Amino acid sequence: MSKPVVGILMGSDSDLPVMQEAAAMLKEFGIEYEMTVASAHRTPKKVLEYSTNAERRGIKVIIAGAGWAAHLAGVIASQTTLPVIGVPIDSSPLRGVDALLSTAQMPGGIPVATMSLGKAGAKNAGVFAAQIIAASDVKMANRLKVFRVEMEHDVEEKAKRIEAITAAPAAPREPVVAEAPETPETPETAKKKPRRRRRKKKTGGSTPATGQTA
Ligand code: RP5
């Protein structure tokens, strides 16, 4: 096994279900990574130590995921010139808006490449790390191109499935029913028919029910 080139840090083990998405992408691209918990607030010394030693240890990109007042990515970025990718996690009652702003709103000079909230953001962090590595690695650049083509095919497959489900079914044909020929009246059927009562004709003048009167 070769040395890890990407470091994934998260503020708490409760962030793992989200941050696993980043690890899954790195695995897919064949990128060696390491993963640990380090909190900007609860274990600041560990964060400082990791950030200042990462480059020397061969780490090329750091992915940092945190929720609530998420200062992890920013604090790491302040201690290293390695690219830092931030993943805001929607673990707070504010559903991650706090983490998103804390991760993205870095002052000028100390950038954090902030991804979208939650699992999609963690997945993108993995892809973005691959893209950073691909800038100086042709093989990785080609892998990313294949990844895009595969994604395109996947979406097309999904589109076909949805189209097949939602396509209007051909209207069912009306069965052709031959009209029954009228049965000639026999003395028996004629007897069964109800007789219409005749109205007596009124004698004398009649007033028209409708129409104009002169
Ligand atoms: C943040 O606080 C962590 O990144 C996590 O998202 C959040 C809650 O942490 P726990 O209380 O679950 O350890 O620092």
C-alpha cells in the first residue's frame, strides 16, 4: 500500500455517514487516503499538528467536514498552503446553514474550497480532490473523463426507464360488436308492449304558453 495523498478530517464521528461519501469517491479513483476525527474547538492542538505536518508527510489535499460553527476547514487552511476542501455538514438545528457560512465565508487570503451541504458535498469533495491531483497526473485526468462519460450513461439509462414508465399506453381497441338485427314483431311481443293512452282533445280557445302578445 502506498502513502495516503488525501487527508479526510471530520469534527466528530457523528459526521462519518456524510464523510464516507468522500472516501468512496477517492476509492473509486484509486486515490490513497487517511481519515480521522479532529475538532477545531474540542481538539485544537491535534488540528494544528495535523495541518502543519500534512505537506511534509506527502498529503496533497485536505478534505475537512464539520457541522454547527464549522471552523475546522478554515483553521486547517490557516496552517497550511495545501488546498483545503470544506464540507459543511447539516447536523445542527439550523440544518447546516451555520456550517455552510462558517466554512465558506473565509477572509481574503485563506481560501477554503467549499462544497455543497451534506452527502453531495462530501461526494464532490472526493471528485474535486481527484481533479486537483489530475492537474499534475495525466492518468487521473483520464479517469475523470471516463467518470463523466459513465455518469452521462447512467443518467441516460435513468431517463429511458422513466420514459418507459410514463409513456402513454396505446389506447385499447374498442371491440367490434355487430349490431343485432331487429327481430320482427310477433303477436306475442306485440302484446307485451305497453299501450299509449290517448289524450282527449280539448274543445274551446287556447292561450299560447309562450310568445309575444299583441
Ligand atoms: C461539529 O459538531 C461536528 O463536526 C459535528 O457535525 C457537530 C456535532 O458533533 P457531536 O456533538 O455529534 O460530536 O463539531
